[in-house]
Amino acid sequence: MPANLASALITKLTVSNNLDAEDIRAIHTLRIRERHFDSGEVIVADGDRPSDCCLIAEGFAFRSIDDCGWRTTGSLHPHTGRDPDLQGLHLKVMDHDLITVTRCALGFISHDDLREVNRLRPNLASARWRETLLDGAIFREWIVNVGRREATPRMAQLLTELHRRLKAIGHTRDGEFGLPITQTDLGDCLGLSVVHTKRVLQNLRKGGLVSVSRSEFHILKPKEMEELAGFDPTYLHLSPST
């Protein structure tokens, strides 16, 4: 398994799970095919019957459903070593699209290999199922965020969540993190028009809560952002004990 992909997966799994040396060795022995995608490419499409799970090592991807030309984004997956389509291991037909937001480095692991490592390493199987449950918890929070919060708290929630998730794997610098996403894609994540997205982002910047430079976001006042969003990090389960 390419070292960078193995490292990404191990880093992510150990944030929320306790792995032993044999689990880590098993990850390193997984066979993997590394592929690179440009932004806007479909990794797995609605209706596909995938035979592999993919691991995001670099870049961002999102789940979405296209309804008569209107795209609804259900979750955003940063380069955290996650398997965003792990559910395909048991749900045979995809019911949504998985699309790259940016250029991505992905690793593909066959379902057969995953089933075998799950059989040999039950603790590793439990860890991967925990990751799937965490995806569900994040998805539920996104439903609340888009359905119940006003636009400004909605964006504060999303940016705070992404910062927390990236910080857990060492991809932030004093509140700053990379989010190379267009305002159209950001609006899709928030259920807002591009015009409304720009206005909300300007309000956060004028309030001194965030600064934005190209694809870099900097949360200047984390406590105030969390209060604005009503942010409760419990749903992220960023430790093995939660």
C-alpha cells in the first residue's frame, strides 16, 4: 500500500479508535490502486455497483444528489484519510454521486480485500464501522444545519466543523486551514445561493470572525464562531472515548 495512503488512513482511524500494532500492520498490507482525479469528476455515480472503496488522501470530495438539475450536497469530505463510500461494501447500489471538489489523490481498495481484513482483524472492522457511523452523525448535523439555522450561523457551523476535523489530523495552523472550494460549491453545502453565500461570508469577515485569502480560511475568533453557530462538537466524536 503506498505509504502516503496508509499514513492517511492510520492517522484518521487513530483519531477516534484504538488500533494495535497488528491492526496497523494489516492496513499496510492492504493492496491499493492509487488514482488522481481533477476537480468536478465523478468518483462513483448514482446507480453504480462499485467493487472498491475509495480513500481520500488529498483533496476534497462531496456526496450529492441531482434532482432535475438541482444539486443537493449531503456532506463534504476533506482529505482526512476517510473511506466516504465504505457503505458500498454492503449497500450494493449507489443512491447518490461522490464527486471531487478539488484535485484529489484517491486510493481504491477492493471489497474482497476489505472483507478479508475485517475477518482477520475484528478490531479494525469495528474501527471502520465506527467511521461509517460518524459519517451518519455528521450527516444528521448537516440536516439540522441546512434545515433549521439561519444563513450566518449555518456558515459558522460548517467552517467550525471543518476546522475541527482538519485540526484532529494535523492539517491546520493556528486556526487557519485550506478549503479550496468555489463559492458555488460552498453555497451548495449550505443550501444558499451564490449571492447569499458571498453576503454571509462578507458579514463574517466584517465582524472579525474569519479572514479568507484565496483558498485559505482563518478562524480568528473560535469561541465567538462556536457561540454564533451554537456548535456542540459531540457529534464529531474526535476521541476513542466518546
